[in-house]
Amino acid sequence: MRWARFLQVAALAGATLAQNTPEPAHEAESKFIEPQAVTVPIILDHNRVIIDVDVPASNGTTQRIHAWVDNGNADFEMSRRFAGLLGLKVTCDDKACSAPPPSAMNIGAITIPLVAVKEVKMPIESQHAARVMSPGLNAEINIPSTVLRNYDVLIDFPSRKFTIGQPGSMKFNGVKSKMVVNPANGIVEVSSEIGNKKYNLGLDLGSSISFLSGDLFNKLSTAHPDSPRMTGAVGPANLWGAEVEAKWKVMRTDRIQFGPLYLTGVPVVSLPHETLDFFEKRAGISTAGVLGSEALLNYRVGLDYAHSMVYFDIGRTFNFPDFDVIGLIVRPEDDGGFKIIGVADFDGKASVEEVQAGDRFAAVDGTLVQGSTMGQVWLMLGGSPGQERTLTIKRGGEQFTVSAKVQHFLGETEDNSKGKSPKK
């Protein structure tokens, strides 16, 4: 539904007086008409889009905070610390905590009402002292699909910009495709083709990696036995540091047609059945997985929710060395530190032989990882294949250093040009 909202901050003292008397300078300056759309800079961290937002607190102040643009999640979430700053009334049971939402948030000069949000969710463990909504993520609040679906949205990965506006306020460029928007929560699915078969794939720009159902993953693995693959989530596949990530199967696909795009060499993780069931319930239709932001870093992605259209405008042609890293699988801890939960194999042996699951990971080349985000840690662990890094490891109260090499995981051929061939 098209609509425009104008906010008048100052009102005239009287209509007749206003028509016949010059307006005082201070009164004219106090007038403000909200823009139809605003653009703000992006912090891209672990392929996650982070922006600054302002949120009103119960005491009349406004709190500026980092927010995660999370279009693949319908739940509104925040840290316990930020809930306290806003003066929200938090209640907890033995599983989680929740609170009534704030009335709105401001992105640039646009006010985003939160009337569609029923509650704010937050973890229960030790989050009263945490400055983030989840360890390793530099954000204390997210902007979920239930909020984004009421707007035009443009995520410009090449220029690191985020634009949001009233429906119909933005002109999108690039190739376009119909998308299916779940009316209950704003989750998006796009008609896709993989291995000459039609599937629905979710578009989840809040995910740093893409996922396919275990059955489809295995079919592609059998059909393309030479496709690069590995066990263990490194780089952008090291999503949150869950124990299961050390055993994840990861493969670089031959080709995925996602709406109008032909994407080659996209890394995907195999989804277990129970997680796929969760994705399907969230989407409201059958789905074969989700396409994450890693696959679209060369694009400006436009979401026209009002007309159920998605746009892809290529902004550059560059093959990111996303898996040229040291093969640790890590987990950010509540105390700001990092734990090693696994080591990926390379050429049939552990890529860092001196390191064990359960070790604490303290520094890279003398730079401490304490308090870093997942994205910052993976920048430290990345580089050119063959480069050596000195890792500082803690084990059983002792500290030692290990020399480790950057490896070319999921090596792809030179003609793999991920994200460069929009359908004409």
C-alpha cells in the first residue's frame, strides 16, 4: 500500500496570524518535514550489514546504537544492556528474556515506528553486562523483516550504503525478479534453479553464508564430484561458533540461478533436516535453503516489498578471497574472548596441527583478539595463501605461540566469476 508520512514538528500559533504576519526566524527553523528516504553508511562486518540507529528511551533521552539489518529474521532482538538503557521492563523465564518494544527507532532523519513488533527478545545468560546482542557481533539491536517489509530498502554492498524509504519513494536499478513475501513476517523467497530443477531459496542478507538442504547438497556433490568441498566452517561459514560448525559440510557450487542471476562458485553449507524445517515454517512455503550476503557482495540489492520485487544491480566485478584463511573454527565467548572449537583439514591433514579444540585463541601476530567481532577476527586470519601468521594460544593455564599458514580453502578455478552474469 502506497502512503507517505509527513511529520510537522512545530505548529503555527494561529492560522490567521500565520497568514498575515511574517514568520519569526526561530519558528521557521524549527519546522521539519521528514524525508521520504535516507541513506546511511554501512559497517560490513563478517558480511553482516551494521548501521547506526537512534532509539528513544523512557527518560526522554535518545540512545545511538549499532543495529544489524537482519531481513532473514522476523524476531526483534537486543542486548540486555541496551534494554536497561532504554528503561524497558524485562521479564525472564528459564529459557529467555523479553520486554515490550520501544515506540520507534530513527534511521537518519526517518522515524521507523515499531508498532508491528510485539516484543523484544534477548538471551538470558549473562547478557546484563554484555554490550552486544550476541557474542562476536558489533550490534545491540537488529532490524528484522517485520519492520523492513513496510519500506523500500536498498543495500549497496560495493559502496557500503544502506537506503530506506517510504513505499514508492525509491527508483531501483538492475535486473529484477518477483519475490514471495510472507505476509505474516516479511520473510522473502525467490524462485531459483539448481541442477535444472526449480526451487525456492530465501534471501537472507543477515546471513554471512548460503545454505542448501542436505538432500540437495548431496545431489550436487554427487553430480559434481570435482567441486571444491571441505568439512568445518571457516571464514564466512563460521557463522556464530556453534559446536556443530566444526562438522559442517561446505561446498563451492557449480551454478545457482537465483531469480534473474546466474551465480557461479557460491559456497554453501549443508542444512540438517530440522533446520530446513525451521526455514520452511519461517518462509511459509517450501524452500531449499537461503542465499546469504556472501554471494551478493558485488551487488546493490533492492527490496520493493510493496510490489514483491527484488532488484540486483551489479556494482563491481571482483572475486573475493573469502576462504583464503587459517583453518581455525572459532567461537566468541561472553567474556569477549575466543575459543577454538575445531581445526579444518587441508590436503588430508589438520591445517594447524599444534592447535586443539578447546584451546583459547588469544592473538594473531601479537594483536589481541579479546573484544573483537567475528569479522575482525577473520580479517586477522585471512591473507594470501602461504602467508604465515603467529597465533597465541592458551591451554590449561599455559600460553604458547604457533606458526600457521593461510590456506586456499574451497579453491576455485579462474573462470569462476561469481556474481558477474545477470540474465539479459
